[in-house]
Amino acid sequence: SGAVEQVQPVVGLYFSDRPPSRTPSILRLGSQGIDIPAGEGHYVIRDAYTLPVDVELLAIQPHAHYRAREVVGTATFPDGTSRRLIHIRDWDFRWQHVYRLVQPLPLPKGTTLSMEYTYDNSPDNIRNPEVPPRRELWGQRSKDEMGDLWFQLLAKNERDRDRLNGEITDKMVAEDIIGYETMLTVDPDDHELHDDVALLYLGMGKTADAVRHFKATADARPDSAPAHYNLGTALAVGGKLDEAVTEYERAIAIRPDYAVALANLGSVLLQQGRSRHARSAAGP
């Protein structure tokens, strides 16, 4: 409405005397590279994942913003047959919810879960928040656009769950990186975004990309000790020890009592065989 509104949330916490016997996993399908031209009335995104183990499907949750029009989720079984898991023909951002199956649906190993979302960024979409329509990218604000389909999956045992979680995490982090890079095309000077995506790159072992983003922050904030520390850490992980030493020393020059930077500097100097310098860096 544009007016100041009062929000009074209520939170309910439920406790049990026993821990859960099995813990579900969460799979997110979707695209964070959404880029819908202004006026486009039929923009489609797709994603899919093939299960490495047997699971049961407990719940499904679609998520998109105002320009989504049709939401489809499908399970294609190893024998080639398929089952429509969810189909919303007229998506409304205001009415999204989690859909829990009355009975868990068995999904055998080799089942492919897929999603297909269709968006309408034309003037014909009465829910379009932009009039006239404009180009829309993936983003975390409601006026941006999203497209996720979440699955709650229950593996048969902890070994299968660990395998499933490992694959799912790698898939979702890779897509999160695309999302951060998409947002940075809109706001390349957002240093928090640079730092966040750099951490994701580090976790994926892509140190060169992490260095690129941490350097963007350090160049823009030359007086920030944490910015130089972060850059130094990424350089050290990537084996560029001389450059890491330089960044750690810059961080310490700004903040002489920066304990973690002092410790990391000492560690790098030890790796270089400069034990005397390492002791000096550690201080008295």
C-alpha cells in the first residue's frame, strides 16, 4: 500500500523427547541466470537433477516472483515413465506455499527431477510490478525475479543421505555463484556481493575467481584491513605466497593487533622457510 504497516509475527517452537530417526535432504532446482527482456511474454527456464540413491519425496515448494505464470515439476523414472509432481497454471506470488504429500512418494535411484517455469514480462501480465515492463534479472528483491523448485527428500540411510547431500550442495552452490554474478552485473560496486561470491568460489576450489572478487573489494577499500586479509587468504590458498604476504602485511599495517592476520602471515612465512621472519611476525 505504500503506507507504514505494523507486523506482529508469532513463532511456535515444538520440542520432542527423542531426536529424529532420519533427517531429510533439501534439493533446489532452478536458474539464477534469469534475464527476461522487457515485453517478453514467454520466457522459460529449466533445470533437472538425477537421483544417485533411492529416496522418498515428502514435500515440494515452488517459488517465483510476480512475472511467473506457469510452474511445472516432473519426475521421470528410470523406465522412462513420468509423473507430474506439481503444475500451477496461473502462478500468484501472494499464494505460494509448501505442498506436503499425504503419503511419501518413492523415487528410485536414477529418477530425474525436473522443473520448467514460464514467465510473462509483457504488459498483458496484470501482476507485473513494472509498467511499462523493463528487463528483469534474477535477484533477491521481490521486484526482481526468481525461479526455484524445492524438494524435501528422505534417503534410506545415512550413507545414502551423505552422498545425496554432497551432490546437492555442489549443485546448489554452483547455481548460487551464478546468482551472485548476475546481481553484480546490476551493481558491480556492491563489495558485500563480491566478498560473498568469493567465499563460494573458495569453497568450490576456484581460487582465481575468489582472488578476482576479493581484489575488487581491496582495490575499492584500500584502508580496510579485512579486505586485504581476505585477499591474502585467497592468494595463500592459491599458492601465491609472496602476494599473500604483501596483503597480510597491508592488513597488519592498518590494524597492528589483527591477530588472525598475524597468525596467517606467520604460517605463510613458515611455508616459505622464513622461520625467523615468522617469529618476528608473531610478535613477542
